[in-house]
Amino acid sequence: MRKTKIVITIGPATSSLDMIEILIQRGVNVFRLNFSHGDHNIHANSIKNIRQVSKKLDKEVAILQDISGPKVRIGKIDGVLKLNQGDNLKLCKEKYNKDKYELDLSYPLIIDMVNIGEEVFFADGTLQTIVVDKDKNSLTLKLLNSGELTSHKGVNFPKTKLAISAITQKDEDDLAFGAKQNIDIVALSFVQNRQDILKAKNIMKKENFEPFIVSKIETTEAIDNLKEILDISDGVMIARGDLGAELGVTKVPRIQKHIISLANEMNKPSITATQMLSSMKDNPFPTRAEVSDIANAVYDGTDAVMLSDETTIGSFPIQSVDILHNTIKDVEKDYNYFKEFKTIDKSDAVSKSAVELAKNLDKEALVPFTTSGMSAQTLSKYRPKQSIYAISHSLKTHRRLNLIWGVRPLFIMEEINNPT
């Protein structure tokens, strides 16, 4: 059984009933809905299709709602804007004409916060600029490299302190929608500190909505406050695109290892995301570097790896999932599953002892009975070679456990005695 889980982002290439069925059969554990794109009708249809296929296959999967957060994006561009090094580009609070080199922003007031000499990056840092002029309505940017831009690409301001809320009005509306749809997992974008998570929790509490909360780590502030973020989150996502744009791509591998290690020590699942198999958006085979990247994340101890463009708009979504699945399985044949961690509390000590006992007695499985899922999650922390069959009468727990490394959730109708 593959232990590292697969998360895919659903989109036009994968939202049909037939495609969802194939993807579940190929091993997808969690379907991500990206609320930076699409409307509630589109997402409601995807949720309906996922639940319908899950019921047909008698195999529950989790649904992850990834809310937009204060992600700064450019507006609409007609076609593709080709740019050359040395060109000038303008970011405007409002577009006054049809000049293709003038772009508007999703948060116009950010223009007031940026200073001359600071960097502005587009599309996960693939297009880099520097601010050379500023007036009350616009920033003039000089291109540091050549590249292309299309509509609604993300914008990063790595040296600028942005005074914007982590939860927008759109996010609040989306969370209310998620509550009505009984979403299993919510990913919070651009979390910077514990206050951002508490604010989101308070909003969800008003909706009687208690999903599994995954905080996305994608800013310098989030790295600085990682322990306090992990403390009150249920898990983390390593959003490597924005991290690379904010901190520089050469720092991302080290930061990835640090986040996964601390998350594992604190018994919080981690999702490694962004550009796992980017080339497979247009090609049926990955590069060797991409396969090595997947393997590295598995060796680091990530609970799950995630696909984005590969499965939303890519031409080879099934092949992408197959490559992910096969790479993980091959790495796990050579993986040192048992790790030493600090014992934190009584339940941790019991779980560690259970894993050691199963190893010493050469047993094939660990079988916790659980309501909250915590006993299975704590067993998972120690990365046993044995499968973990988590038995629960809670459908909510059953679905959420699809994210946890090595856990195979099993649903029963009757309540069990003394679950944890």
C-alpha cells in the first residue's frame, strides 16, 4: 500500500464523472478546489461529482477547499503579453486606457505600500521586475528578465511589508459556501501568524463549520512564525511557488525540509505542493529532475504531494497521477519508515510503543479504533512499515484521514467504545 498521499487539483481537465472515477481508482486521496478560480456553481458541481463517484466506488475521498486569501493578482490580459528584459511595465490602481503595458491589481492600494527600488515578481517569480518610478496612481517597473504574462497571474512583493488582512470578504463568502457543502479540509492562504488562523476559525465557528485546517506556508513572516502557526493548525501546505518568489528558489529545498521536519515532530500532516510535474502539463513524460523532486519530498517525510496545473488544465492528468503514484511506491521500498521523535504526551508514548511492538513482532498492520482520528495520526507520525487501518464510525474523520501518511481509513456504522 502506498503510504504518502496524493492530492490533485480538480479543473476543466478532470471534473467529469468519468475522469474523477479514473483518478480515484488510480490512487487520488484528496481533491483540491482552488477558489482563486471558478465560481460557486462550478465548485458545487465538482463536489457533487466527487461525492457521487465516491459513493459509487464505495471509496470516500477528502475534499480540500483552498481559499484565495489576499493573493495579489494582475487583472485580465488579452491573450499573452510577451515582455523583454529592459521593457517598462506599469501597475495601476485603475486602468485608464488600453495600453497593454498597463496592468491593474486585485488590491490597488498596495501601490501605496511599495517603494522605488523594491522588487516585484510575477507568476511565481518567473518574471522579475524592479520599481523605478512611482506616483499616487501607479508604479513603473523595469523588466529584469524576459518572459510572458497571462491573465490573473500572481504578484509577489518580496521586500515590501504588506498591511493587508489574511481573510478577505471573498474568503468569508467562500467559507460560508464550504460550510454548506460540508467540506472536509480548508487551506488558508498567505497565513502570516496565529492571529490569521484565529480570525478564520472565528468566521467558521459562526457557520458551525469545523473542517481540518491546513495553513499554507508561503511568506517570510510565515517561516518566522512557523511554530505558532503549526500550534493552532491541523496541518500545513508548503506552497513552494510563492515561497520561491518571496525568498529565492535556492532556499526552498532547505525550508521544505525544515517545515516537514517540524510538522512531523508536532504531529501535523504536511502537503508538498507546486510544480511537482510541471512539464507534464504539456508532455506525457516527466523530467528526471521532477521525479527526483517527488522522491526528495517523500524522503523528507511529507504526508502528501500535490498536483495543480497538471490536473486542472493539463493534457495528461492521468499519466501525471500514475507517475506520482509509481515514484512514491518505488521510493517507499527503500524508505526508513521508523524515525525517532520526542515523546510529547501519554498518547504519543503509547503510539510509539505500539509501532515498536508491531515492528519487533513482525506484524502486518496497526488497527486503531478512532472517533477524532488522532490515534491514527499519532501512529502515522512514527512512519511504521505496517499499514495503519483506522476504523471509525465518523464519516468526517474517515474522509480527513485520507490526508494522513500511511493511514487507510475504514468506515463502520456503529459507534465504538472508548475511541480517541
